[in-house]
Amino acid sequence: MRYWDMMKAHEIVMNWVTEELQSGRLSIGDHLPSERALAETLGVSRSSLREALRVLEALGSISSSTGSGPRAGTIITAAPEQALALSLTLQLATSQVGHHDIYETRLLLEGWAARRSSPDRGDWDAAEKVLDVMDDPDLPLEEFLTLDAQFHVILTRSASNPLISTLMDALRSSVADHTVALAQALPDWPTTAVRLQAEHRAILAAMRAGRGEEAARLIGEHITGYYEETQG
């Protein structure tokens, strides 16, 4: 079978699983239909379907087992975006990806998302609640920066392209690890945390008000400022 035929089947199956999860017709832990039924539903050959299912299993979206019992068959184990996160985490762990690479990727994704954000699409209350927790001066550095990454993911969901927020969500643990590692070089973390929170509030206010260009500028300064501070 040709490579592109396999990729086409993989995309068809992935799209179908995504739609079924979003509609509520399927949930994590549910079984997929039989191979014959699924091939007929999606209009692909059974050989193409088998190859597509192997790709999804390698990504962690499904788990297949033989035999009998409730765990036999093909089970959905993760949403596609969770599988992407796992795949990306493995890629980062096995490649020469440095702090500068994460820094540049964040500037690209978050700046784009800010410019194309919409006040109507943003979950601003969720972002506000995350910041409220981060205001606690006794919050450990690691927890602060984990929530920091979560805050930035929430902001990207206000953009018109859901793939951007999916990529940011997949990057979240890497961003948190990146910022924690860089924080070790800071002489006065409490002062830095207060500054970051002020910047977070300003970014949130700009995006909430629909000032996308201003928000993009503030995000760029925010990400760059932290990166440069930790390089000194």
C-alpha cells in the first residue's frame, strides 16, 4: 500500500473519532465498531483501515487487544489532541530541542493567536481564575509556572484556529518544564512572579477588550522579557 493512501485513511479515521467524541456519541474508554463495520462506515478498505489503526495506536489514541472480556477489541484511550501531546512530548525528549526553540515557537504561536483572538471566543473567566490562584505568594515556583503554561493555553483558545490551541496544549508540559528550568537562574523569584502577574493581567485585559495587536505586543514582550532575564 502506498504511503499517501495510509495517511489518507489515518486522517479519515482520526477525523471520525474526533467528531464522535465532540458529539458525545463516543467517550474515552468506549469501543470502536468492528473493523468491518468501521471500514464500511468510512468508505475505506480494511487493509487501509488496519494501517490507520496502527498509526492511532502508536500515537496513543486507541488500544487494541485480542481475546474476550470488556478490554478486548479496540478502545479509545485518548482524544486526538492528547495523542498529539504525547507524540510531541516524545519528539521533544528524543530530539535536540533547546530553550531557544521553545521560546521562538511560543512567540510564533501565541503572537498569531493574540492577533486573531475574539472577545466572544475567549474563556476569560477561566483565565482569571488561574491568575487568582497564581497571586498566592506562597505558591511553589513549579506550581506557579505550571499554571502559567495553562493560562497561556487558555488565551490561545480565543483564536479562530483550533489547531493553534491544540499545538499549545501539546506544548504545555514542555513550556512549563522550560520555564522552570530557566527560573533556576533567577536571583529573586518572588519579584519576578509579581512582575509576570502584572504582565499576565495586562495581556488578559487587552484580549478581553478585543485589542489583538496590543495583546500580541504584550505577549511578545512578556515571553522575551522572561527569556532574556533568565539568560543573564
